[in-house]
Amino acid sequence: MTTQVVQQSDFPVYLNGLGTVQPYDTVTVRSRVDGQVIKVAFRQGQMVKEGDLLVQIDPRPYQAALDQAQAKKAQDEANLRNAELDLERFSTLAKSDFASRQQLDTQQAMVNQLTAQIKGDQAAIDNAQTQLDYTAIRSPLSGKTGFRQVDPGNIVHAADTTGIVSIVKLQPISVVFTAPEEDLQRINQALADGTVPVTALSSDSSRTLAQGHLALVNNQIDQASGTIQMKATFTNENNALWPGLSVATRLLINTRKNVVVTPNDAIQHGPNGLYAFVVGADNKVSVRNITVGDEGSTHSVVTKGLAAGDRVVVAGQYRLTPGTLVDARAAGGQTAPANEQAENGERKVH
């Protein structure tokens, strides 16, 4: 038989659930112009940084369009300078009545027209420059590349839907998980009080993968399942979390201060409710009816029936009855194999 001492301590209250890892950001890289791929500057599965060159499309057609737009603007600027000189001459002549008011107005209109045309030329240059810039496809975020969908020599189009490569952001990363709707108020209260820690574990809860915090609670409850979705954020410095991975989650919503805590193995279920076997100072066993509050994976809070310092039986209860004299061992010790007779005639259980 094994016993443990009931403790009075702080008790963390966790909500356990299941979740799925989702990348913090995901992007499918596509071309915004048509052309031939002349260079692929990344490897499949490579970590890339924001702004890194991924693919180079043949820029020559777009460079020619830019040169043409710049030449057109230069031509119109020359015409504008000439028109402005003519306008200045007409203004001088008009003062001496050697030019009509109509000629002056017509020349002014020509200057205005060429000025507007130059603005249009500049817009054409900006557009051509933008199209040229699009031939160098760069990573919009820092993350990990997936399978490459194009090779050098392929023709890509702006209308293509398959994309060139997908990139996912792994650091930080998110986990989406659920909790029963009846816990929503406690979750919101914990979030309002400050940072809410979340632990991500392997799907069998045997290994801790990462520590993070609750980022948000969804704005509506799933009526079909009666659950609320939440998203937690993890720095994921060691890349233990991977997009699509199923994980177990543990959300800390509260910490009970100075409460009576007992091992779950000590809690017994009977026809009248919960009870525990308590070993007294005289090594005799008594039965205590107990009330349990918050429950954990290994320990629970007892709100009634036990006090700090009580010795409760955590193994071998099937051999006990009220009043039994016992020779108990602390948890972790070896259990005696046989029964003995106490000196006062009572049966002693080891």
C-alpha cells in the first residue's frame, strides 16, 4: 500500500484540447507579367528572406517598352519647349497688336495640351518601369519554400493559377484549437487579465513541443459542435511545429492560490460520491467523503473533506476497510508483499 501527503499549494487550471498547426502567413508566388523564365534562384525547401530573388523572367521586352516610353516623353518635352517659346513670342506681339487674341489663345492651348501629354508620358514610363520590375519575382515574406512548379525555359503568364512556388512563414507560427462553449467566459476573462500561456504537445501528450500564448478567440461559436475556436501564437524557434501537424494543447486559464491538492489516484468513486482513504496518526484507515473542484491530469483540488498534511492512500485501496491498521509506504517506495498480525490483534496491511 502506498500513501502520499495532501499538499496546500497553488494549482494551475488548464483546459486541454486538440489543435492543428497553421502557418502564420502563406503565399502562393505567381508571375504578374508574361514571359520566359531565364533563372530560378531558389531551391525547393529552402528558407528564404523577404526580398530574396526567386525567379527572373526575360526583361528585354519590358526594357524596350520602358525605353520607348522615355523616348516619347523626351520628344514631347522638346515640343513643349518650342510651344512655350512660340507662346512667349505671341504674347509679346499681342501687346503691340501684331498678333490676334485668337492666335495667343490657340498657342496657350497647345502648351497646355503638351503639358498634359507629358504627364501621360510619365504615367506610361511608371507603368513600363513597374512591368519591368515584375520580371524579377522576389519573396514577399521570410519563410520556407515548397515544391517548385516552374523550371528555366518555361513560359509563365500573369493569368496562371498554379503559381511558381508556395512559401509559408514558420517563425512565428499559429495553432488553431477548440474548447467547449461553456468555458468561453473563463477564457475571455483570462485573456482580459493578461497574457494567457498555451503549451503545444505531441498528439499523444507525451512531449512538450513549444510554449506560446493565446492570440485570439473566434467571434462566434460553432453551433454544430458546441465549441469555440481559438488561435495561439508560438515563436517556433526550433521549428518543432510544422504546418498541418496535429497537436494537443494545454491552455492555462487560472491559477488557484493556496488550495488543498491531492493526487488523482487517491480519489475513489462510491455509491454516495467521491471519497478517499486517509491514514491517521495511529496508522488506522478512515474513509473521508470529499468534494473535488478543479481537476488536473495528475492532481485535483479538494474543496471539502481533506486538509493539508493528511496522508491519503494512492495505491492498494482494494485491500482496505475502515479501521484497518496499516504499515504504509510513501509514494515511490516498495510495497510489502504479505500481511501481518498487529500486536493488539488487528490485521495490519502493508
